[in-house]
Amino acid sequence: TPVVIPSTSLLSFCSDMQLDFLKVQTMETQSRLPRVKKTALTLLKIPLLFLLLYIFICSLDILSSAFQLAGGKTAGEIFQKNIVLSNPVAGVMVGILVTVLVQSSSTSTSITVSFVSSGLMDVQSAIPIIMGANIGTSVTNTIVALMHAGDRDEFERAFAGATVHDCFNWLSVLLLLPLDVATGVLRHMSQAVVNTLRLSSRDKPPELLKVLTKPLTKLVIQLDKSVLTALATEDQVQMNKSLVKHWCKSAVMKVDSQLSGLLSCKHLFANSSLSDLAIGLILLVCSLLVLCGCLMLLVKLLNSMLKGQVSNVINKIINTDSPPPFTWVTGYLALLAGAGMTFLVQSSSVFTSALTPLVGVGVISLERVYPLTLGSNLGTTGTALLAALASRAEKLAAATQVALCHFFFNLFGILLWYPIPATRLPIRMASALGKCAARYRWFAVLYLVLFFLLFPLVVFVLSMAGWKVLTGIGVPVIILIISVATINFLQSRRPEFLPPKLQNWNFLPVWLTSLQPMDDLITWVTLWCRQTRELLPCFIICCVSDLKKLSPLTL
């Protein structure tokens, strides 16, 4: 028998179904809204990331210009010291100090090339300066790593990722400098290549990254780098000029009924009457503030973008090795990638400084950033070689030979410290430095000042005193360092080979075996300064109130 449904019941049933459908549709729409919002935010973060990276790179360029203005003339005067022509150790220290002063290995290398091409220095004397420039250029990413000091784990990774570059350069210099002084292997190899090649000069080296950054940076500051070269070669006509470029080349035009090929430059300090030092300090402060702000925003943006599944995917792509038979190939591919990227951006400082935040947030491991950094060292020599090929005909051979010496130095360093896993000492050294800096954060500043300023300066002063003073102080220090390193190795691996007293360092004072006493002292001084700063206003208020109680006659 067919069931008869009343019309009222049918209508109520349909309305209930419609309401349920609307509720489901509303819930689906509400659940989609957060996804759409999240996707839209992610898409907006990508151009913001590139914008911050662009400003970060531009701030590095302006920072380099600021250092050149603040210390460029001092750098040029350092090159005039005759001691660097005969002492390779002093040459290395000069290369470090000058590159730290101007924040650009290409600038210090170009000064060295001008010395060689003008006959004031031979290639053999220029090689130690190139080695020192290789060390000095790694100070930038170490400074960038200091911006991660807020988080201990992040700071440990970032500082280790930055100092792996320093450790590689220092170890390479310690081995290759004595070898080159004894045999002249870099000079002979570069001379053989120069004799084999048929070189032809070009008008201008290619500019890849500068095409993007120059429109912004040239509005802030423009430098006349020929003045730095003139300082090194003692050109009296150019020495008294300012490093700030005031007149720029332009098409020939008629000005006041006369033909003129120069126009006033259009940047912030083109018509400024401030000295080079004042302009350099202003730009130094401003560029550091912009650099720190961009870096903090980049780290926060990367942390928000690289969470969860995205971070896992990137980690798998970058840090995963190739299948078992070809596991060793992955590192060499990363090395080639680092060389290619550095060649594209034409700056090892920019590339390694951009890697440091990625290491800090955990996207790239220390083991993977090591070959990328080594490749960056090779890539920057390719840029120097192109710049050398763009030199004038009379400077072409000398410039190319110096650039080739730089290339062979980095190539030999890679062959020493990468192919065999047991010889990858820079990774272990950087890891130890990262752990120490994370535990004692003041150690990072001490490391930066000690290895990039005080140590090169002291060794340079000793070199100026003569070989006898340098060897008399340096040789015992080197023997002491080698002895301590050997004892430490035997204590951890073969303690039975040592006398009972040398199987540990307990017989030495605590301050010689641990940084904890220094950390306690710094903590106490910091707390005392903080308490003094808090109590000083109270003391002043009490003094003022006591003075008010005194009569004018007593006063």
C-alpha cells in the first residue's frame, strides 16, 4: 500500500534538508577561508622576501663603501710600507687589515694588481696579500652571524656556518704560505698559464648583480676608486682628492658656450662639504642599522615560511645525499653550485652572508654549507679573473697572473681540506666555535676583534721590527700551540702515551683551561654596571634634596 505523506510534512522535510545543506556549505566556506588567507599571506611573503634580500644586498654594498670612505686612505697608505715587499707574513696581515677596512677583497686585490703592474711589487710579494684578502673577506658573514645572538641554538648554528669560512682560509694560509715561500709554486703555475694563453683586453668587465643594485646604491653614494689606487702608487695628483665622486661622465654637451663632458653626480653626498671620514661614519651607522633590520626581518620571515612540511621538503632537497653509489657526488655538486651562484652575484661576501641566516634557522646544515662556501671561494676568483681580463693592455698580464694565483690558492685549499672526510677540519673547528659562542656569547665579539684586528695588527707591528723579532716571538708561540694541540689529541685518543701528569690539565689554573672564570667576571661587571645605572638617579635625587635643605648662606 503506498504511503501518503502530508503536504505539510513534506514541506518541513524539504526545509530541514535545505537548512542542513546551507549549514554544511557555510561550514565548508568557513573552513576554506583560513586556507585561502594562509595561501594569500604566503604568496605575499615571497615578494617581500625578495625585497628584503635586495635591500640586504644593497646595504652590504653601501657598508663596503662606508668602510672605504672611513678607512680607505689608511688602507692605501698601509700598502706604501716597504716592509710588505720583503716579508710574506706582513703581507698576509696587510691583506687582512686592508680587506677588513674596506670590506671588499676585490678592492684590496685591485690595489695589489696596480702595485704589480706599476713595477712597485713583484707577483711573489703580492701572493701573501691575496691570501690575507681571502681571510679578510670572511669577516662580513661573521658579523652577520652576531645578529642571531638572541637564540642560543640559532646562534650556535649561524656562528658555526659563518666561521667555517674563516677556519678554511686560516688553515689554507698556514699550510700554503710556507710552501709558496719555499717553492714559489703559485707564481710558477700562474706564469705558465699566462704564457700559454693569448690574452686580449676588453673595455669593461661584466656586471651581473650590480645591474640590479646600482640604481639604488648610486643614489646614496658613488666612489672614485681610482683615488685608492693612486694612494697605493703614490700618485700625488690624485692623493689629495676625495673618495666621494663629485663629477660623473656624461655625453659632451654645451655649458656656458664651452664643451663639457662632466656633470655633477646625483647622489646624497655629491654636494656635501663633509670629510670622507664623516660621510663614511654616517653611512656606516645607517647601513648597519638597515642591515640588522633586514636581517632580523629575513630571519622572522624565513622562520614563518619554512615551518612544518615546507621546512621538511627543503631539508630533504638540500641536505639529503645522493643514492649510495654516488653519495660523494652531492658535496661536489654543492661546490659547483656555490661557485656558480657567487659568479652570478659577483661577491663571495654577499653569497656567504645570505647563507648564514639559512644555517641559523636550520634550513641548511653545516656539512652542506661547507662545500657551498668552498665553491664561493672559487667563484669569486672567476669574477676577479674576468675583471683582470678587462684591464688595459699594459696591465693585462700582471692582473691575470695575480687573479690566477688567487684561483690556484683556493683550488689547493679545497684539495687539502675537502676530498677526504678525515681532513675536513674546518667543520669540526667551526662546530666547536659555534658551541663556545652559544655558551659564552661575548666570545663571538672577542673572536671577531682578536682574529680580524688585534692578531693581524700585532703580527704586522712585529714584522716591521724585523725578522729577528718576529721569529724570536713567533716561533716559541707556534711551538707552544702545536704542543698543546698534540697533547689535547693524545689526551682524547691515546692518554696512555702521556705521562700521568699530562693526561689531563688539572694541574693548571682554572682560567687557563676554561672560559668560565672570564664569563663570571663579565657577568659580575655587567650586573654592577646595571645596578650602578639604576642607583645613579636615586643618588642624584638624594643629593638635590639635601642641597635644597641647606640655606643660601651655607651654600
